[in-house]
Amino acid sequence: MYKAMRSLICRRCSNPVISTGHTSVDIGASANLQLVDKFCYLGDMWSVDGDADAAVEARIRIGWNKFRQLVPLLTNRDISLIRRGRLYSSCVRSSVLHGSESWPVRKENEVALQRAEMRMVKWMCDVKVKDKIPNKELRERLGIDDIVLVLQQNRLRWCGHVLRKEDTDWVKKCIEYEVEGSRPSGRPERAWKEVVQKDCQARNLNKEDATDRG
């Protein structure tokens, strides 16, 4: 039986999940799958388009919530900037980058992450935009790296874990799986595999390097 589609609200992130207007799929007497444009799963947002826009937006919002909870510590002048940077990396940045290893990020996503982080960094350093202090210098004060660099490192580390798995492992099979058939007209959506290939080119790495954990 097919039932009319309704808008769904994720209780975990309180983020409206917009419906596609299609019907739901009934797979049993007690199970009914609704067709939606995006949904929250294990704290990460999944989109029907396969992009990372919804995930990045949700994680930035969660990161800001965590940052505001820790503002008394992150802006406390009795605590050194280095210690504040470590606290930020452990509690705030880790929340922002949760699940990011599988994001097919685009340049717009990286810019959004950088802007959000630099607003937090300037807040921690008590610096205004009019002070015109370079972002690199502010990150050095806190002892943290660029969030885009950390995102790339996490992505490559996870890719290495998968490549070292047995060939029969289903995760490895999913990454190497090639969908049969012709592509639709127009520019295809950016895939995670393409992002990793560019990461490897930027660092002069190849697939065989994954066998060396170092």
C-alpha cells in the first residue's frame, strides 16, 4: 500500500526535512519508508542529490551550538590561547567535522567551513575584522591548522583504512563499485572518489601508498 507523503522533522537536529512530493514505500506490515529530499542519520545529513551542502550546513550549526556552550572557557583570558585552541579542536571542530570523511565537498563547502571557523577563532582571540590580522596568524596563536587541511587529512586517513581492508569487505566494494549505464546530460555531481583523487594529486600520493600506515 502506498500512503500520501508528509513533511518529516528530524527530532535529533530539529531540522525540517523537505519531502519530494512522491509517495512512501510500504515494505511490510510494520515498516514504511518515506521518500524525502534529505534526512538525518547518525548525526549526518544525507541528501538525494548526493552533495554535502545539507551536511555542511547542519554540522556548522551544531558546531556553533557547541562553541556557545564553551564560550566561558574559550574566551577566558586566564587560559592560554594554545590551551583554548586544543579545547576548540577537541570539542568544537570535532563536532563540525563529524562524518566529514565521506563528504563529496565542493569549494563552496570549504569556504563555508572556513568562514564559520574564522568567526570562532576571532572570537576566541578577541580580534575584530577591522584589526586586519591575517587568518594564518590567528590560527598560529591557537596552534590549530586550517579546517580544510584537517578535512583533507581525515578524508585520506579514512580512505587508507578502507583500502587496507580485504577485497571481500562490503565497504571497499562500495567505494570501488562502478554504476553501469549512461550518465544523464549535463555536468555530473562531484563524487567523493573525485575529491580523494585530487587530494592524492595535491600530496603526490597513490593507491599503493595506503599499504603504509605511516
